Amino acid sequence: MKAQDTLCPYTVTIGIDWADSKHDVFERYLDGSICQHQIASAPEAVREWLWALRSRAKGGRVAIGLETSRGPLFHSLSQHVDWIDIFPINPQSLARYRQAFYPSRAKDDPVDSQLLEELIRSHPDRLRIYRPGPEMERKLDLLCQQRRKVIGMAVELENQLRATLKEYFPLAIDLCASNGLRNKLALDFLQRWPTYALLMKARPQTLRSFYYAHNARNQALIEARLARFSSSVPLTEDPAVIEPLSIVAKMLVCAIRAIERTVEQLQDKIATLFGQHPDHLLFENLPGAGKNLAPRLLCVFGSDRSRWPDAIAIQKYSGIAPVIERSGKSSWVHRRLFRPKFLCQTFHEFAGQSIHHSKWAAAFYERQRGKGKSHTCAIRALAFKWIRIIFRCWKSRKSYDETLYLRSIENQYKRSLKII
């Protein structure tokens, strides 16, 4: 057995550079033999290759390096973690590794597959192996991520709708968009009156009844809107402009309605799964977590208490913990550039919400701002502290108690005075 093999616990190490239509595969076996080939991206081709690979592995474990932690190929491979260890490699990590040997930075798929194999074979102890959690937690995590993406799509469509209305019917924005264009009032308004000409056929009392029917009963706001309606003039009366843009506006209204229904469906499924999880009380009691952030925080920690050895591991992995760089006599601190963005956003958003629901969090944020820190830096520092607190609650299976935590802060302060 070669010396390099004693360091590698795998019968076969494989690097795969995936693509839409084909995957470049580099296989290295325990006896030193190699095999470089391509497989089609079709599920049938991937399954056939896996069957042949398992036969060639002869019962040993297989390591596969991929430049992704999602996608069709990853989902296919993740069903075989009983005999395959998957190493999701950050594309930037592979790019830097490639640059060490190919300074030209020229990318070549077969070469990348070979470099991926070399990376996981030489440094398996430095790379993270994909460990699938329970089905409920994986489903909840994907539901939360998809909900966030769908809301992002809704925001983009809302911005497009606003831009379209500004070109031919800006009055509609003034009459229904005080809370945005994605609410039921705004969508119903634009579906009923998509153009200025149609709106002018309505009576003021019709508009008043419309607002009442949508639970908009602020009399001052209604009167201001009716006054704006009575004194308005059209931006343009050119049919060549109005007709095409109104068609687009109606399409955008329908698309936003469909997306909002999807968000509601996702939210219902998230609430159901979250309520069934045995640890849901630990996270829903966190100040400011609410129905949206509590499930996301649960997905970060999970139910396996051995998943995270300490709070520092979560702080580093999420990108909340800063990075210290040293060169010669210089040393500086900056945020982590490469991190799981959705996970990092979860802690940022929770820390921001906690300011409005926790006394100590609000005080900590104000102290950070008083030191000259930006809003983002102050929020990141607060998230750093929250991770330690949540980790302690998660590890001990005890819900967060604001009164108890404030008392502990007070006791720490008194002990520090005695030391001084």
C-alpha cells in the first residue's frame, strides 16, 4: 500500500465537475489506478454509473468531491450516504487551488475533476462531509429557503409593477400603495381599475366603499386619497403607451397574486412542520424570532446535539465570527467573505428583530453604535452574542428566559466590581 493511501480511508476517491448536459469524472482507486471519463447528466446515466461504482468499490467507502451542495447531481448522490461521503467544495476554494498549479486561471472541466479528487484525497480531515439531518429538518430547511426565494421574486415583480405604473398611471400608486403593491387592496384596485380612464368612471363614493371593504378605515387617509383623485390629471392619453403598459401591469398583478398564494402555502407547511418538531418551543420563545425566523433558527441548530461541538463552530461556519489576518507586523480584522448566505442572513435578521423585543439587546446595540460602529457591524456583534445564548439553551434544552439572563448580567457586573 502506498504511503498516501494510509492517509486516505476511502477505497475510491472521485472528483466530479458537473454541468447541465454532462459530468466530468475522475476516479482514483486504492491500488493507484485511475479512470477519467464523462457521464450524461440524465438520472438514468447517473444511477447506472453509481451501480457500477459500487460494484468496483467492493464494499468500501467512496469519497466524492463536488463544487456544489445542491442541484440534481447532489440530490442523486445524497441518497447513497450509506456508502458515499460527499464533500461539497466551495467554488472559490477550487479556483484558488487551481490557480496554485495553473496561474493562467484557465478553467478546464477534466482538470477540475482531477483537482477535486486530489483535494479530498489529500485533505479529508480539513473538509466538511455532508451529513443529512432528519427528513423533517431537511424539509423544513428547504421550505424556509424556498419561501425566502419566492418572496424575493415577489419583491422584484412589485418593483417592475411600480415602474410600469409610473410610465402611464402614477395616480394608482398614490391611491393604493401606502403599504406597497403586494397587498390585497393594491392588487384588487389595479385589477378593477388598470387605467386612468377606467378609474375616472368611478364615483368618489365607489372608491370610499372599496376602501371600507378592504378594512382601510383611516378617514384622514381616505379623504386625502379622494382629494388626490378629484384633482388628478392623466400622465398621458396616448393609446400607443397606455394599452401595452396596462397589459403588462395586469400580467404583473396576476403573477404577484400567484406568488402570494405560494408564500401562504409555504408558510402553512412551515408552521405545521415547525409545530411538530420537539424543539420548537426553544426557538419560538426567542425574543423577535416570530413565525418566520424561529423555524430558520431551528434548522441551523437541528435536533442532533453532537452536530455543533460549541458555539464558536456555529459562529465561524455562519460567517458571524470575524476573520483575523496577519502579515508581517500588520494585523487586521474583517468579516468572512465566503459563508452560507441564507444562514448568515438568518442570524442578522434575528438580531435586528431582537432589538425591538429584548432590553439587553437594544442596550447592546446602542453601545455598539455609540462606539462608532455601523448598523451592520453592531447587528453582527449582537448576533455573535445571541449565538452563544441560543447554543446554551439548545444544549441544555431550556427555553430562553429574559429575566434570568438580565439577572446573570447583573451578577457578572457585581462580581467585576468586587475584583476591581
